[in-house]
Amino acid sequence: MSTLRLRHRTFGPGEYAVMAVVNRTPDSFYDKGRTYGFGAAVEAVDRAVEGGADIVDIGGVKAGPGDEVDPREEIRRVAGLVEAVRDRHPELIISVDTWRAEVGDVVARAGADLLNDTWGGPDPGLAEVAARHGIGLVCAHAGPAAPRTRPHRVAYADVVADVVAHTVSLASAAVAAGVPRESILIDPAHDFGKNTYHSLEVSRRLGEMTATGWPVLVAVSNKDFVGETLGGLPVEERHAGTIATLAVSALLGARVFRVHDAASARTALKEITRLVPPAEAEAEAETRPAAGPGAGHGTRSGDGTRG
């Protein structure tokens, strides 16, 4: 596994980073707008840092379908918050969840350290922005999904092979564009352009992603595939399933965990480290046989709920 460097911090092989979610959106699937207000968003960042977050991921657009949010409005929602957080928490790694190069440029100048493109690279200019500012980039897989859409009856010959090929291709292109290699992550993007079967398959075979050598980010917190797997649980009852999936992902080599509850994730990761030392977890992830296509259940088309 390679070393991950973001801002002034270095995460070596086997070290885990917690990425807390703070959304300035009035229609988030998770918090229903509780952190839309500027003050509420700042307080949420403070709580996340107190809870052990290494990274805070700030979003200004709901991932799923909803009211149109143009770049100007997205910038209004996130840029000032980035500036405020940078002033309050100088050492915190600040990420912004956006697929737009125009937004990325503004937030990078405001103090962001990482651009989290959850939609699989629809705007190639985003990598150029990251390169120009010398900051990090998340390269994700959303299959055929355009930003904020739900593909109907999405299918893959082998979803994991598709995920690996796409994310590694994006990461390689980002390096060619000048993004620092050690500041690039890949993300399977559970539920983005995927149904529950696909998200479960990606989780089981996550070792195939970590084996590429790129640091892997997983964003499974309270996702639809977790709820459906547990019998259709609503968002507010998916915490236990989220922590279980986080633990499996850690054992399979994931490095960064995007979550709504930073404190619980930090506690879980500490326990995992005590039970299975990082070097052993890394070795297990590299030697574990891949699950074959066809394992698993679930048919719901993921809606990209991420926030």
C-alpha cells in the first residue's frame, strides 16, 4: 500500500483516516437540512473534529435528484464555510464534495485540501484544478450515472472489474495532469450507479481495489444498500449496519472512511486496530480470495444517497 498525503499530514500503510460529512444542503437524505444554516454547519464541523475526524467533507449539492443547484449557488453554500473552517481548524484536512471544476477552483483558493468527485469524472477540468493548486483528488465510479440521476436497471458484466478499471484510469489521468500521486484516492462509490447487489459485491471484493496500490476511500454511511440488506431499514436505523460494513472494509484494506458519525467510526477503527494490527489486516486483504460474481442479493437501484 502507498502512503497518503493530504495537507500537512501523512497516513502510512495500515493507518486509517475518518472523513466526516457536513452538508450545507436543505434536502440531505440524512440530516434533512439540519446543517444547512451556516452556524449549524460550523458547529457540526467542530463536533466532528472533537469526535476524531481527520478530514471534513463539505457538500453543497444533494447527491440524489432534487432542486437544481447551479455552480454559483453551490459556491455560495460551500466557499465561505471552507474559509471559516480553515480559520477555526488550521490543521484539519478540508474536502469538498463536488464534480464541477468551477466550484473546485473557488474552494481550493478558499483553503480546501481535497476535491471529492463522487460522480466519476464528468468534468475533466476538476483534475486540472487539483493539479494547479497542488491538492488531492478522489476518483470514483458512478457507472452510467450522470450527476444527480438514478440509472434504471443498471447492469455490469463484472461490477468490480468495471469499478477498478474506471477508478484506476481516472487516477492515472490525474497523475498525468499533475495531481500529486500520493494525494489521490479511489472510491467505489457504493450506490452510485449501482443497485444493492452491486454495492454488496464491491464490498465483498474490496480487496481487488486495495490491491491496486491506490488508497481506497469508502462511503457506506447509512446508504440504501445497508438498509435494504437488513430488511428495508430506514436511514435512522442503519448505524449498526454502517459500522459493520466499515469494519469489513478496513479489514480488506480501505484507508479513508466517509461517515456521518465520526466519533463512532473512530472508536470502531481503534478496536479494529487492536484486534487485528494494521500490518496483519493489510496482509490478509492482499491474500484473501476474491468472491466470484453471482454472490449476494438485492435489486434496488442505488440513488446516490451520500449525504
